[in-house]
Amino acid sequence: MTQQMTYPGHARAITVMGLPLVGGHLGQIAIGVSDTVMAGWYSVEALAAVTLASTYFFVLLIFGSGFAWGVMPLVAAFDAEGDEVGLRRATRMGMWLSMGFAVLALPLMIWSRPIMALMGQDQALADMVDGYLFIAAWGIFPALMVMVLKSYLAALERTQVVLWITLLAGVANVLANYAFIFGNWGAPELGVRGAAIASVTSHSVSLVAVVIYVLWKMPQHQMFVRLWRPDWEMLARVFRLGLPIGFTGLSEVGLFAASAVMMGWLGTVALAAHGIALQLASITFMVHLGISNVATIRAGNAYGRRDPAHLARGAITATVMSALVAVLTIFVFVMWPEPLINLFMQRDEPARDQILVIGVGLLAMASLFQLVDGAQAVALGILRGVQDTTVPMLLAGFSYWIVGMPASYLLGFVFDLDGVGVWLGLVFGLGVAAILLNARFWGSVLKRLGPTDPAAA
């Protein structure tokens, strides 16, 4: 019988692997923030167009990233088995599927004007969005390739390089924005189209960097040799695993997009407060997402070794660590809401007092939100690690849209709780997801893997 890793050992391993992934996620958010800020420096119209267009791009990117996320548990399991051929096959077919999705998504972006019209957008704004997406759309090819290769590297526990590549992309994005939005350093002044060029540039720089790293550090995997050859069996396996992950991500992104629409019904001030609270919640959620990623990798490794005791201990540790982060976040959000909200506003903002009043209530809800969102994210990560994605997709979709969205509407508009009610509905939906997904793992999936007693192991 092999010696089982202790809970402190699991916690150390999760921390060492997770911190670079958290940093990478925060770096990715920083890229979006820099786009928003620099577009806002150019003009309010540019800010609105870049915000709408980048959100549209992001929704498609998240959907298409399901195949990249599907690569992660497969590579982790193959690595545990010592099967280098298997991990190469999975990564290659992840690239194939991601490029196939990019081809399908491309027309939705380069001909976005009719879609913007159907969404009821102003013609001038729709034209600017179309100009941005006509260029930025091409970035989905390198962006999805990078997602696949980052998943491959993370599954091999090379998380440090994931962080450095994200930071490199962030620097490239800022420099390209500065050059092409404003016409600096001899570049043409292109405004919104310049922001699109910067987006494609940052994704391309990331791809070049990650390909160089894989060729340099992992030559034994021969990742790009005969990449053109199809592997239909593995392609089908990655497809079955990744498609539900993509739909789960799309379902969650759609939930938050719908909540923004409902907050907009309450007025511009309420929507501004919602944006600030959501930005703060998104930043802290990156810690939970990093823990979730590590849970996927370590669960995949244990699954590959058929070691349910190790899997159970790791799952308990990841869940507790996420809960501790949530408790710390709750303390900060409840104790210092006004200073946090003020970080996002000018002192002379006319609606400052109104935004503060609404925002303090929303941050209180965001505190509860952290606890349940972290729990459901970690549970999803563990289930992906054991290659269970279809039922979790259905459970998450039920929780988000059958429970969460109606609850948000009822509490916000029928019971007149306004923005607090909308957020409380989100908490209900994510809370149900946390319960159902954890029940799925502990009550069904883990039992099928074999007997385990993590407390006694």
C-alpha cells in the first residue's frame, strides 16, 4: 500500500501549482482592464464599442475553450500513466477541434452588424463594433491554440510558464494599444480598430511564446510533428469531454450577461454599481478558479493512477482552501465596501453617493456569492479531472437558468428588492449548483472509482 499524502502536503502542492495559475488569470483580467481604460481615454464611444465587442468575442472564446479545458484532465491522466503518446494525441486533437470551432465562429464576428441590429444597438455603435470585430475576429485562432497549449502545460504541472506567457501578452497588448489606438511611435491613429489590432497582437505573441517553449522544453513529445494527421478516435474522445465544458462555460457567462441586462432595467446608476461589484467579485474569483484548475490537474492525475484515496483527500483540501479564501473575501467586502467601490470612481463623479449606496448592498451579496461560486467552481474542476462533464453540464445549466435566473427576476422585480434581489438570485442559483455538483462527486462518481477512506488513509 502506497503512503498517502497528508492534508498539509495536498495544501502545499495546490498552493505551489495554483499561485502561478491565479496570477495568469489575474493577468488575463488586467489585459481586459487595460483595453477598457485605454479605449476610454480615446473616447466614450470607443469605450462603449470595445466593451460590447470584447464581451461578444469573450462569449465565443469561452464556448470554444471547452475543448482546451477538456485536454487538461486527459493529459494529466496520460501523464500519470506514463503515456506520452496519449497526451500528445489528446493535445493535438484539442488543437484540431479548437481550430474547427474558430472557423465556425469567424463569420459570427466578421459579419456582426446584423447581429448587433437584432440586439437593438444604435447604428453608429454597431458600425464601430463591426469595425473592431472584423479585425479582432482573427485573434480567435491564436487565442484558442494558446488555451489548448496552456492546458497541456498546466496538466504537466508547468504552471509558472503559463503565468509568464500571460504577462508577456499583457505587455504586448498595452504597447500595441498605445501605438495603434492613439497613433504613437509613427503608427496610424486607428481608435477602435487599433484596439482590435492590439488584441490580435497579444494573442499572436502568446502563441509564438508558448510554441517556442513547447519546442524547447518538451521536444520528446514531438507536439507539432505530423500535426496534419487526423486521429478520429481521440478527436471523438476530446469532443465528448470538451463540448459539455464549453456549454457549461457558455451557460455561466450567459447568466452574468443576463443579470447585467436586468440591472440595466433599474437604471444607469444601478448598472454602474453592478459593474463595480462584479469586477471586484471577478478579481477574487480568480483565486477560486486557480484552485479549480489545480483540482482538475490533480484529480486527473489521481484518476489516471486509479487512486481514489488520493483523489478524495485532494478534493477535500481544495474545497476547504476555496472556503477559507471566501471567508477572507467576505471579511474584506463587509468591512471596507466604500473604499473598494471608490477605487472605480472619480471623486467628482456626480452619481458617486448613489452608486455607493447601491454598491455597498451589492458587495454584501457578493460576499455570499463568493462562498457558493467558489464551491461550485472547485466541484466542477474536480469532476472535469475525473472526465465527468456531461451530467455536470446539465446540473449547472439547471442551477443557473432554472433556479438562478427566475430567482433573480422574482426577488429583484416582483418582491422589489432591486439590485440586491438580482444578486441574491445569483447566489441561490450558484448555491444549488454547488450542492448538486458536490453531491455528484461525493455521492456518485467517487464511489464508482473504488473504496476509499481518506480520513484513515
